[in-house]
Amino acid sequence: MEGASDCRLEAANAETPAAEQPPAGAGEAGEARNAEPQGEPLLSGGAGTAQTDELPGEGLGHHEAMENGEQGVCEPDGPFSASPEHASPVTVTSYSTLLELRNSEREKETSQNAVLSENVTSSTATGSIIEDNKTLMWSMATFCETIQSEKLHLDLGHFPRKAVQQDYCMPDVIPVRVQTDSDTFQDVAVKIERPTFRKPFLGGFKNRITGVEFHNAGSQTIPKKRPEKGTTLFCRETQTVFQKNKRQQTANQTSTQMTKVGLYVSNVTDKLITPGKYLTAEEYHKRRLEAVIVLQKYFRRWHARNLVQKLKEEKRLRLAWEAQEELRKKKEKEDKVRREHERRLNPKTKEDFELLYHALESWRQEEIERINGTLTGAERKAALCGLLEQEAHLIASIGRHKLNADEENQQKAVLHFLSKCAQPKRWKAYDGKTTEMDTPYTLRARELLEIYRSVSMNDIPQDERIDVLLTLRCTVKEHACELTKEIVELIDREVDLMSRKVKECNLEGLRKRICTLFLQYIKKPEFNPEVAKILKVPPDPLKLYKNVNFCRSCENYLPSTEFPVPANSRTIGRCHLCCKLDNEARRRESFLKYRLILENLRKSEAGYQDDTEIVFLVQLQDLQYMIENIWGCQSALSACSDLCDLVMVRWDKQQEWSPWNTILLTKDEADAHLKLCNLQEAYEAAFIHRIKQKHIRAKKYFAQIPAMTSFLPRSDKRANAS
């Protein structure tokens, strides 16, 4: 069946709630439209817009307005009118009248569509019929398509009309007339922006009485992005503390009562409260200020007391540390004096004998000064002669100690040499563990070492001595040569003499010969292959001609390594042995303290790992000249003259050590000096100038050494760069 009229619904009418539509005509449909939407929510709460509504003023029933992206509501199986009382079956007369009205309405609509088609530049139309049991949502029309729908509503009291919906296709550009003046208009071309997303269904409400559904409206405009401010923003949920309101009911119920007619309430427990003095704002703030001042006083007192306690504790710790350091230094000095005394009583090394000769010279000088100050004439000469005899006696005693020490040191050197041959092979694995391995050569060397220790032992029983000699005889008899034959003959002779009950004191010479020959046997690589890696191979005499010098004191030709070369010498002087004899006979100086200073300096410079070379070129005599003549044998800061406590360190720790980049300080002062970052801020200008003068003197002295001249320009460049 066909209706009587067509109607075009716009998107604005579709999104307008039913409560805001114009009043409907007669019938219950108009009342249903004006009623409030007492309905149940579809998906989500909130006020919405009506997607279904009746034609205004006529009450023809429901119709649908579909926009792109929105879901419509359609009930194809429902009645054509909102009220079943006005519905009536269609007759032949009414149907012919409806056809005539429809034809006239279509002619008007055709003329209007012709005008609209002129504004559309390009469009295509496709037709399809929607089945009766489907809604417009099934059409899946795009933005540029037109949907036409018809609905027929028949009523006995009204003419039947046909509702025709045809969506308008918006062109890309539309002309808009804008009034620029009171009587002037201007046409402006406006570009239409197409939506790039499908509008979602946001839910809504449905009126239970009228069946009208109200859908939540959505924005058609994409929200603008906020400009980035360069700071990280957080949402409100992460910044707001979650709060929850909860009602609470007190457990005890209380009430108040007052006296009235017929009721007496006792006032024995009542308290009378009288208002106090009114407190102004100035007085209130004044009281708070006074209270704050009192609190500040107590806090400052507490803070000052803690500060004083802390200072007292620091002072106590400082005094305890200073006392401990004094005790440590005192103990170190006592240990040093005790060690020197022991070394003088039992000298064993070259340094010990140097100390002994130095002490002898000091004693001699003191005695000479005492004799010259107290005696004159013949008594003085007699005292000096007696002093000379005492000096000769002491020198002879020192010589005897020296012979014993040389013999003992020689025996220790031999045992150390043999122990070094008998050591197993060692190497370090990837995990840091050391692996040892014995070879047949090391086992042979260890066997010979044990035999030598047994042979060189004294005061052992005769039976054990015979067993040792037999073991030695079997060992050397494996190789036939003149040396082994001589050792076997000496062993047989000692065994024969021991069987004749000869005293041991008479066998000392024979036993020494056996030990000496057996040591020669051990040192031969043919009998002990492991010793070949340790023995010093004599150099080729032809290669020694250029490095051999003549000593004018002992008149021997010696290699150049046996001659000391001080910085101020121009020719080759005496050898080391002649210099040592001259020192023991005349000056009797002790170089032990200077040697310790040089060793400590080289150890500290090796820790920097900056490839320093000058410190290893400086000789003991050069260091002694620097300490005595340039630095005056005292610290540059505290003037401490104890050489045992003095060390040499770098003046500027950023540059390598050199005689013109050094300073003589005590050990504590050196540790504090190396922690400085800026010397100009730590020391005064006068002190820095004095140190620079000493550096200039050292540079002038060491410039005489040819090996040192190559380091002078490099040090000047580094100093200028720094």
C-alpha cells in the first residue's frame, strides 16, 4: 500500500529529542510524544536524542531518520499508528484518493529534486529494495549515497500519507552567501570536510509507554590535539587520591535532658564554664611568636650542645690518634735502633759492614775531639797512639766477622742456587690457579741438592756419614771422568780414615774438598741438565773489547758495568771494589739511607705506569749529591734531618719524576703533598719560588750527563704545555 505524502527528514530533526518536537495532532500519539521518557536504558545512561519520531502535526506513526554512522530503530512488524483505536482497514475509495494525492505530491517533489541536482557535481544512483522484515541499518549506505524509504499510515480520520525519506548528498564545495555590509552580500565557497570515522552507538533510553527510543548524541568533530609543551603530563586518576565515603553508626547512643514541669534533673555533676578574656588576632599571633622563639631557643641549645659534643669527640679522637702516632713513631725508632745494634753486633751483608765502619769512624772522630779538647803535648800524642791501636784492633775484628759472613753467605748462595735448579715448572691457568710439574731434570737436580746438603752437614754420627758418602759414591760413579774419579778417591780416603778412628777436626779439610768437587760436579750440564738454564754463560771475549776499561787503582781490565759513573766525572775512574776499599779505609761513609731513598723512589715511580726513565738512570752518587748539596739533607717543609724518615716524590704529579721535578719531604708530608690538586693554591709564592730555584740547580748539574740531555727539551715542552 502506498501513502498519501512524502516527507524529507533532516539530520537535525533526527537528533532532536521527542520532548522538544512540535506538538502532534489529535490522538494518543501526540500525548506519547509530549510525555517524559520514562524508560529503561539501552546501553548507557544520560540524556539522549530521539532517533524515532512521528511526522509533526499529523500523528501518522513512526518513521526513521538514518544518518551515516548512527544506528536507527525500526519496527517493521509493528502497527502503522501509535494508537490502535484510530486504525482502520483500507477501502477502495480511500485507496483511489490516496493515489491521486500521491501523484500530485510526486510532481512537486520532482521539481524540487531537479533544483537540488544542479548543486551536486557528480553522483551515481543504485537501487535496491529492502525487505519488509529488515531495517534501514541493513542498507549499509555510505556518505555519498541516497536512501529513500516509504511508509504508509492509514487512518479513518486523516488522509493516508506516504512518508518518503531521501538523504541529501552533500557536495565537496558549497556556495555560502555572507553579508559583508548592510546591503552588500558576498558568495563564499566552503569546502566540506568528510568524516573519516564511523560514529559509534553510544546507547540511550527507551520510553516504556510510547516505545520511543532516545540515543546518546556523539560529536561529529574530531577533537583538536593539544600542543606539546615539552613536559610529561599525567592523568587525573594517577594524581588524585582515591577517596571513599562510608557511613558509620556509633555504638553508644547518648541523649540530653533538661528540667521541665514534672521532671527534675540533678545538677550536682554539672560544671559552670565562664568565658575567658577575649583574645584578639594581634595577641594570638604574639603568643605564637613567643612560643616559636622559645622553641627556637631550646632547639638551638640542643643543636649547640650536639655540636660541642661532636667537636669534643673529634678532639678526643684526634688526640688519641696523635698519641698513637707518637707511640708508633717512637716504637719504629726503637726498632730501628735495635736492628742497627743487632746488625753491628752480627754483620752479614755489605750494608751491615758499611754501618759498622761508619760507626767506627763516628767513634774515632768523637774520641779525637775529646782528646784534643782535654789533653795537650805528650799526653795528647800518647792518647792518639792508643786510639790508633784501638782502631786497628777494631778493624781486625771487623775483618774476622767479614770472613765468617762471607763464608756463610757463600754457603747460602750455593744452597739458593741449587734450590732454584730443583724447583718444578710452574704456570698459571686461566682460572688463576698455579700448576706445578716435575720433569726428570728437576727430579735429578732435587736429588743432587739433598745429597749436597747431607754431605755439607757437620756433627752427624759416623754411621750416617758413611751412608751419605756411599750414596754420593754411587751417584757420581754413574759418569766416568777425572772429576768423578777424584771424588771417589776422596770418599774412599775419608771412609778409611774414619775406620782408623781419626778425629773429625783433622777431617775438615778433606770434607771441604769433597763438597767443592761435588759442587763442581753439580754445576756441569752433562751431569745436571737443569743447571744449564741458570749458569751465566761467559760472553765472547771479542765482544768485550769495546766495553772494557782499565782501573788505575787495581790495574785490572774490567767491563764498563764495574765502574761507577757520577754526573760530574769526565773520565773513567776506579772500579766498584776499589771505591769500596777506599771508603772503608778513609771516609767510611754509609750509603744505606741514600740507597733506601732511591729504592723507595723507584718503587713509587713504577706504580704510576707512565714509562718514566730518568729515575732508573740516576745513580746512588747522583742522589747523594742532590740530597746533600741541593736539599741540604732536610725536608723542604719541616726541615726534618733524619734521612730514615725522608722520601723523594714528584713536585708536579702530572709529570714524570726528574731531578728538576722532585721535592724532599717526610713520609707523612709526601702523602699529603700527593693529594694536592693545585700547587699554587696550596703553597705560598715564596715557597714555590724557593723550590723552583732548587730545580734549576739540579737541571744545571744533570745537564752534564750525556744521557740526561735528551730529557731536558722534553721536560721543558711538558712544563710549557701544563
